[in-house]
Amino acid sequence: MFYRPEDGHGLPHNPFNAIVTPRPIGWISSRGADGSENLAPYSFFNAVAYVPPQVMFSSTGAKPDRDGTKDSVSNIRETGVFAVNVVGYAMKDVMTKTSGPWDKDTDEFQLTGLDKAECQTIACSYVADAPAVLECKLTQFVTLPGAANTLVLGEVTGVHIRDECLSGGLLDVGKYHPLARMGYRDYTVVRDVFTLKRPGEG
């Protein structure tokens, strides 16, 4: 089939999200200027540069209590920092709970009973048991076409890795099995890993 998005796809559900898969999940923790905490997953997330290390996530909706955006973007506008918590398979259910339409005063750490810790390079909390965490300072917002679409870019200023997730000096995804988003309500987990060499590599 072929369709133009502006004309509609004629299917029961939008296939776009199912085409661009799997997508890593950025579990974004942020803190407002008033000290309020927020934790929410974003599947429009990825790393975008090595030096300096940089990441992005995109918020694509709005809440009535956040003036045209979501809690994460609102908090980052106020403080200029956020943390990206990697989601391991064991955390799939609690991660899903943090995606609920909670009001801006809800602390998802308290809601779910997750232990939190304080970042070292920024004023923000992170998920204490996450296999890896990236502390980030905002570099820019990009307003994307459409309603309430905001791209958030950040530079990584600190990295946490759980010691047991390292093997032979390498991050071993087999120790925590990263979760990824598919289309619709589907997710997948990384369990099969293989190595490929690029042309010219020894």
C-alpha cells in the first residue's frame, strides 16, 4: 500500500510508529523550579553525537495543567537540566505506570515506590536502580511542526553505570536487557546480540 499522511492511512491504527522500530526509551526525570519531581518515558529518544555526548527526546503531546506541553518539558524550561534513565526489562511495569496522565503535582517516584538518588552534575533526581543514567544539561529546544511537538536536546554531563552491568570493561546489555518500544502497545526486549565489523576495521 501507499498513503500520504495528510490524506490518512485507512487502517485501524496508525502504522507510522510501527515502521520506525524498535525505539529506545528515554525515561526522563526532571525537577521543576519549585522542587517538584517528575518521571516519564519517551520513545522518541536517542543519542545524537559522541563529542561532546548528546541526546535528544521529543515530547508530542500536552496536558491541560501545563500550558501546551507536558511536565518534562515544562520542568526543563524552568531548570535547564534532566536525566535519562535506561529502562531494563525488570522495570517494564513500573515504567508503564509512570506514563499515566498524572497531574503536575504527582511525584512518580513516590507514586511507584521507586528509589531515587541525586545527580552529581545537575540538580535533578534519577532512578537509583536504573542500569545506566545520563545526566544532561539542556542545549536547545526545537519547536517541530504540529501541535505540542517539542524536540529537547541535551549535553551529557555525567554518566552512571551499575557496576554489575559491566563485563570485561564493556557495558553488557545481557545483564539488564534494555526495553524498546514497537508500534501500537507493543514493546520488545534486547536478548540476542551479535557483532559485525565495519569495512576497514581489523
